[in-house]
Amino acid sequence: MLRVLYILIVVVLLGLLVWTNLPRHNAQEGDRSSSAEEKKYPLLSKRVLQELPNDYLIRFSPLRSDLRELVQPWGSKFAFYFEYLPTGVSIGVNEKEEFSAASLLKVPVVMAYYLQQETEKIEGDSYVTLTKEMIHKDYGSLWKRGVGAKVSIDEAIRLALEESDNTAIEAIISKTDYKYFQTVHDGLDIEQKEIREVPIITVKNYSSILKALFFSSIVSKEHSQKILDHMANSTYTDKLPAGVSSDVPVAHKIGEAGDDLFTDCGIVYVPRRAYLLCMLSVSDNETARSRMSQLSKKVFTYISNLPK
């Protein structure tokens, strides 16, 4: 009996010795790892990086009423779609009205280029020589370099997303296989529809492009972050960002079709309360600025001031 007891004591002591020498992945180390990921990809969904507590707000009826009252005088000349990203609660008015996608499609074009890089394991930057067909003078300044100028695709991406440069986007398209445009499109909630060869979209289904980046569901975390970084550095700050506190990042893309259709769509990174907002105004530019900044401010104020 004493022999059996002795053996049990030895086994327990050996077990304790092994356990105390096992490597630990304690909460502190996990926090450090999560923090490093968050710093590396600050504009991606925290769900992609770690399980961080979000504010799972569900009370949006006051905001819904306020927004509908605000836009009611603008009738069919205005559309918007709001979505609270932690829970998916949404509000929209005329959100399924179709319009020309215009410059908003620069974002999925860049996604297609990055997807090609990832799929074909292309490393490093590539360059393109501007041709006459690529030159567009209506948006951006890259055209001033002229036919024959050599431009890096990295620079073209920056110009296309930050300055909405049309020459830059043509340069990117020239280096991207069509099948990757198709793959990106297939991964989004957007119908393949054109009117007179112009792609058609709605403010609601454009949100799938923003969410594909936020959740890094089509291109890698690194490339999703790069795209959102450029969008957060947009030189256009007079519409959606105008309603948001200057210390809160806004990753957005503007669009314009003719002289009377203006759009601004993006993600607003209120801490733990990120949301997306996509707006369209059929009007002159000054009216579009006024409408969008008003609506943006109303949303931002509501989200920011709700009790934590």
C-alpha cells in the first residue's frame, strides 16, 4: 500500500514539474499580439484581427426618423445607405435607385490589380508607359506628364484613390487581366448591368465594396489596408468627411457623372463603432456638398453620443 502511495506521489510531482515548464500563451501575450495586429491593419475590421468588444448598438429608430425627415425635401434627387458595421443595422432612402458608377469603380479596379498580384505571386512594383489612350484631363494631374512618361503602378494607385486621377486608373487597367475584374465583381453584391456601356450601381450595393475591404474578403489584409489607407488620405474632404470630427479617420471615395450627379461613399472609424455611409445627390456640386455634409454630421453625432 505504501509502495502504491509512493508511486502516486511521484507521478503527481512529475506532472507538476512538466506543467510548470510548459510554454505559456497568457492573456498578456495574447493582448500584445492582438495589439500588434491592430496597429498593422488599423482600418480593417477587428473581427478579422481578433475578438475585440464592439458596441453592439441596436437602437437606431431616432436616427432613422431624423434622417428621413432631413432628406424628405430632396425627394428622388438624393439617396443614401447607412450601415452600422458591428451589427449590420441599416437605414436607407432611395438606396436601390440606380445611377452611373463613375469614379466609384476605381476601388474595385485596384482590388482586381492586387488580386492578380496575389494570385500570380507577382512581387515588387511594376511600371507602365503612358499612351495617348490613357490620357484624361478631367480629373487629376498625371496627364500633365504626357505621352511616353513612365509611371509606377504603386504611384498610379495612390493617385487614383487619393485624387481620383483618371489617367492613373487607365494605367492600372492596362496592367490588369480582365479575368480579375470579373473575379472581384463576382465576389460583390453588384449586378452586372450597364446602360449605354456605362456601369450602373446603387448606394446600397456599393456598400459591398466597402465591406469587402473592411472584412478583407477578396484581397489580402495587406492590400485591403493599403486601399483603405489611400482612401483615408483622399484630397476630397468637403462631403462625407465634412460631417465627421477631424480626429476620426474616414476612408472614402468620391464620384461624379456629368455636372449634376455626385457621390461620396466610405467607412467612418468611430472607435468600436465603425459604420459605412454612401450618398448620392442629383444636383449642382454646392448643393451636393451641403446635403452630404449635413447628413454625415447627423449620423456621426448620433453614433458618437450614444451611451457606451
